[in-house]
Amino acid sequence: MGALHAGHASLIRLARERADHVVVTVFVNPLQFGAGEDFERYPRTLDADVALASAAGADVVFAPQRSDIWPTPPRVTVDAGPLQHVYEGAVRPGHFNGVCTVVLALFHLLRPQVSVFGEKDAQQLAAIRAMVRDLAVPVEILGAPIVREPDGLAMSSRNRYLSSADRQAAAVLARGLRAGAAAGRLGREGVLEAAAAVIAAEPSVQTDYLDVVTADFEPARSGSARIIVAARVGGTRLLDNMAVELKGADDR
């Protein structure tokens, strides 16, 4: 959606490794914002975005206006299925329907063979993979690893909303996830307890949810999983996640 940073640049570089031609789309999608969210104030920095995309290896930046994508409001949209009712879907009703609708429209317009999305928005990535699988969309979806600041904070366009104090406090999310990932041998509950204890030590961070899930965002009991967290830091809502190898009761 623009306001590109080094995390986005890593997606572009990965695409450059896999493709002869790389197109970056920049579109602040109104369908994925709910009432009272930050659509109007979402940062729009197209000139800087084009410069970053070019430096990272993009051939084209496709930055349409809303009327280019939907000359009239869309009457047919994508239903994101179960993912729209859990975690981010539960907190932001309709969000993943809006994400999948615009991504499918962009796929039809651009016809990519490969498309790269960041793992930071892990539930979004899961929703897009499910859409591509279930609707037989002929594109390979690649997930790109999270890029972090030196103190561990996951890079995000919304980080620029943070005050200096909130920015310092926000680093606790990554510390909590690292603590949880290190406790994988203790099983699901041990992971959650370890992560929650670290995050709770920062009183200015209010957790919306903290859980351990599979790639399909079902509750994970053992094996490869992800710890996911959403939290409010000041007036800014941040997401993060981290891989964990989870030991089940029969594995310990």
C-alpha cells in the first residue's frame, strides 16, 4: 500500500531473483479499511516509493487510482472464508475480503507468474495462498522473511506513527516472540507463557491477541508453527510473528 521501506525492498529483491520482469503495485485499497481506521491518514509517499522500488530492482511501479481498479464500486467481492473470522479477521471485519478482492483484481490486470508477499502479515499471506489454491489462480505465491530493525521491531509502514517513547516500547514485541520461540520444547502453553511474560513487562503495550498457529491459522499443538501477536502501542496497532518448533505432549 505504499510508504515503502527496507522490508518492501527485500520483497522486490526476492522477486528480482525469480523473474525477468518485476512490477511493484502501490495502491491504498479502500476495501480493506474498516470504519474509523486510518485510510485517510495512511502515508502516501509515491515519489519516494518509486525511488526505493527502482533501487531494489523493480522495472515498473503500477500505482493506479481507485477509478482505474473500480470505476464503480465493486458488486462482486471475494469471501476469504474462515480466516475472516479469526485473529485479524475478527478484529477487523471484512478486512481479508477486501485484501483478497484487490489482490485478485491485480492478478487479473498484471498476470504475474510469481507474486511475493511479506511474512510479517502472516494471516494475509495465508488468506492469499488459500484464495490462489481454492480459485485455481495460476500464480506462485512466495513468502519473504520479516525484516527487522536493529532492536528487533518488525519493519512496518505504520511504525512511523509511533512517538519516540512508543517506538522504544514496541521493541518488546520481538523480545516476547523470541522468548516464546526459545520455549518451544515446553509445548504450546509454555511458549505462550514465556512470550506473554516478556510483553506484559511493558505496561504501555496492550495485547489484542497472542497465540500459536499453523500455516492455516488453526491452533498449533506440535511441529512447525508461528507465534502471532497483535498489540496497541500508544495509538498504533502493530503485528508481528515468529517461527517456532513446538513440542507436543507426546514429544516431550
